[in-house]
Amino acid sequence: DVQMTQSPSYLAASPGESVSISCKAIKSISNNLAWYQEKPGKANKLLIHSGSTLQSGTPSRFSGSGSGTDFTLTIRSLESEDFAVYYCQQYNEYPLTFGSGTKLEIK
Amino acid sequence: EVQLVESGGGLVQPGRSLKLSCAASGFTFSGFPMAWVRQAPKKGLEWVASISSGGAVTYYPDSVKGRFTISRDNAKNTLYLQMDSLRSEDTASYYCARRQVQLRVFDYWGQGVMVTVSS
């Protein structure tokens, strides 16, 4: 199985700041990586696929980078609605696997 | 508007069975692969099963293979998850998700249904 290591597990930031979340695979997954946002009471939202391609409706302050084993989700100019839990997911091979999540909280 | 509404969750004893349903609307259900993803309390996401648009091809992780069966009824726009030989570690919220046609990513999710396996 392709284990995904996400860090940090917890992140505190203020609105207007920029943050980055890391996701590392134990072996190359090419660019077959997605990022999701989880918020209480709302359905999970696909933000980015193919490592860096924004899903329709994802604000441009979100960006993804990386390929192979190392990936990064960056959120510029944080807005209040961005405080949530973020997960990465590899889809290069079965079983599909997720990172352990990063909780982004307001400082 | 795409909607995925899960049902069928509840409290079940270890070793027993439970069947989840997911009613889909707002898109051509028969045109998309579908999946189930679960989240144990205070834990992360775990992919549980996937099924092709026509229903002929299914995939499972080892943790549920042989115990869980994903199926679909395209005439009823409904996805199912039959869970047999349930264990305490299957306790989780179960989410129905639409998979993109070309990529194995999930572009729409339901709100989830809770399954508790306990005696």
C-alpha cells in the first residue's frame, strides 16, 4: 500500500496569512494526488487533483505543487472559510489511500 | 445540483450484517463510477470500496475484502454497501462519493451515515 504522510497534523494561522501543508508518499505516485477539504456539517470538497489542477469552484488562493513523492498544498491570504481539515489522497494505485489530515485553526 | 444521501446506518452487533444505501440525484448516475469512504471517530479517511459505472468491476482494500460488497442499481440511481461479519473496527461514518470518470478522485460526497458495531 502507498502510505501517505501528511504534516503538520495541526496548524494555527491568522486570516490573511499563508500556510503550506505537506504530503509525502512512500514511493512515487507521479502527479496522482488530490487534496480535499473537510468542514463540520458540510460534504467533503475536492480542491485539487493531478497534484496542481484546481477543481472547478476552488478559489485561486489555493494551489498545489509537487510530483513523485513530495506534494504541497498552499493557501494564500487565508479567509475565515478556509479553517478546516485538509486531506491528501493518492490515486496512482489501489488501494486508494489518504493522508492522516491537517487541522487548520484560527490563531 | 448533485446530491448523495446515505441511509441504513445504525447500531449492530459484532458478526452481524448491515446494508447501506446512497440515493443519487442531480447527475446521470449510470455514467459515473462510485465509491464508499469511511471515517472512524476522531480518525482520518479510509477508502472502502469502488464500483464501475456499469457495476461490473469492483475494488476493495484488504481490510474489508470478502466481508463488504459494493453494488448499484442504475435504474434506481442507488448505490449500496452490504457489510457482513462486522467488527468493532468497522465503526465509522460511511460516505458515498462520486468518482470522476477519468481520475480516481471523489468530486462529490454525501453527508455520511454512522455505523456503530458494538455488543
